[in-house]
Amino acid sequence: MQNLRVGLIREGKVPPDKRVPFTPFQVEEIHQRFPHVKVVVQESDVRCFGDREYRALDVEVTSDMRSCDILMGIKEVPADWLIPGKTYLFFSHTIKKQPHNRKLLQEILKRGITLVDYEALKDKLGNRLVAFGRYAGLVGAYNGLWTYGRRFGLFNLKRAYECFDVNDLKLELRKINLPPVKIILTGSGRVARGAMETLDSAGIRRVNPQDFLHRTFNEPVYVQLSSADYHQRKTGGAFNRDEFHHHPERYDSSFIRFAHAADMLIAGAYWNPAAPVLFTRKDMQQPEFKIKVIADITCDIEGSIPSTKRASTISDPVYDYDAATDQVMPPLSHEKHVTVMAIDNLPCELPRNASEEFGRDLLDKILPALFVDDTDGVIERATIARNGMLTPQFAYLQDYVDGKQAAGG
């Protein structure tokens, strides 16, 4: 079996990402499970696991990655850092034709790089195999509660990034003292499950959709909504999940009835640009629209939620949205505004926990295919580019690469 040299690269995106594909102990496990593989780590002063922690386990730490066959990171690699002819694994954020990463994909093709995108690593049924969704949900819901406490002067929590780990974060949740508010959580995947973990740890009771809409409670409650709860077929008839996933344009949103009942929204559902939006700016201008805090974990700019005008950051986590003017305003500046938390790198607030879970999934579900035998086509299905060309399954990106097509097609 051919020897492989794998590099864990320094993160170059600004602001820097502290996460890493593998913890020091996971690198040690890789060496034990795959004797033909040697992992080296690029020097970094921002990574959540320091160079010293890798060296303590006899992992090579170096500045030069040119001797590596495979290079693994987390976020987009700066275009001018790309080494020609290498195989890279990272979240490229190109498969939805994101305009800000067009140059990156162009450069990947120009330099003959093989790009495997973590987001496209799926089983034969299309289920994602690796993701940071749980920690995005955990931190996103926590930040939503933190925002609500700040907006209404109810309680003060530490910021998530100030917590040592997820257990420390859950201890912080004991400080929460909410009035009988109603909270919506959308989604049913990893993100939603992570958010439910936070809400449950905060002692907030889950209720069903009908009770949420029609009952009054003397305690804070939340409802978890799946797509079937807030979409209806344009031509009538029952919701069909398979049809919705393949033809979302056949459905209308019925979400607004929940927006008339809720005080807070935690958005954790994947949104297809062909699907209807949750609600419109006009909806938000109506007096019946009750939601005052939106934690948009999905952070689809100009997507399903009109108030998500831009991403926020860990250092500047919230802004207000004025539906009357369609403008972003200073945070907590007016009672008529909706306060938005839309941090686009939420797992970075608990980087050690998030890295450990992500690395475990990579180790168990991806590395055998990457290092030994891709019999199920896991790596092949996730390969966007090879030898200067888009692979057949990603040929739809050609117009995007050529600058002829904007995001969303």
C-alpha cells in the first residue's frame, strides 16, 4: 500500500477559524489504524489545539506542506495559498454557487487541484456523513437565549466562547430565567438536535405545534417544526416529503401563523433557494408579527428570512433589523426592531469540542475510503474538481466558474 503524507493546514480565512480536522490524540489513532499514513501539522498560533499539544505526542509540526499528498483544513483556503496538484479537503462553500468563492474554485481548477468538499461527503442515500451541525445548533440556540436575555434585560450569560467546554456552557444555562415566552425551532437534522440539547438543558419545555398555536402557558416553551408543519401543496393534498425535497417550488409557506404566536425564532432548517421563504418583509411589518429575536443558525443571506441581511461575528454577534426601511440597525436600538443573531461560524465558539466530534466522524466514516478503498464511492461523490476540470456530478458549476451565473442558479 502506497505511503501517504497528510497535512493538517493552517486556517487562513479572516477572521481565523480555531477548529482543526483532528485533535492530537486522533492523529495518534490515525497512525495506529493506518500505518502507511503519516500526519503532519502546519504551524499555527490560532488553532484550538496548540503546536505543543501535537509535539507532545510526537506528531511532526512544520511550516512547509509541499511534501504532503493530501491537505486537510476546515474553512476555505486563500486562493494564493493553494499548492498546485495536491488533493484538498475542506468546506469550499462553492456548491451553491456562492459568489464570494468563485475565484477560489477558478484557482483550484487552474492549479490542477483535486478538491473533496466535506459538505458533499454523503452515503448512497444522500445523508451527510460529517458536519459541525450539532455544535452549530448548541451554540446557536445558546446565543439566541443570550440575545433574548440582553434585549429584555432578563439575565446575563457568559458568551459561549468564554465557556471552557460544552459542560461549562450547560452550567451557564442554569442562570436563565425566562417569562412564559414561546420559541420556534425549525429543522430536524443535526443542527436542530443540537439546539434542542441547549433548550432542554435550559429547562424549556417542548410542546406540539397545535398546543403552541392555540394554548397559553405559564412557563417558557418551544416547538420543533419540520418542513411538513409549515408548508402546504399549492394544488392541495397532503404534504409529501420526497416531493418537497425534489420539487419545493410546488409548495407555499404556512409559517406565518407560527410567527403570530412566537416571541423568538431559532432557524436550524436547511433552505433550498427553490423553496418558499418562511415569511416576507411585508409580513414582518404587520402588527400580528410577534417575533422579536431571531437566531438564524443557517445564516442564508437574503434567503428564507428577510432580516438576515448579513452575517454577524463572534466579536459582534447581533444587529437589529428595521422591517419598515429594510435596513440593518445598531443592536438593541429600538423596540420595534427585530434583533438578529446570524453568526456564520458558530462551532468556533466551542472549537475543541466541535473539532473532537468532527474528527471522530472523519476517522470512522471517511478515512477508510480516503486512505484504503473507496468501494462505496463516498470520496468520488464528494470530489468537485480533478485535473483542472469539474467532475461530472458538479458540472453544473461550469457557468458559475465562467462568471455567467449567480448564486442559486
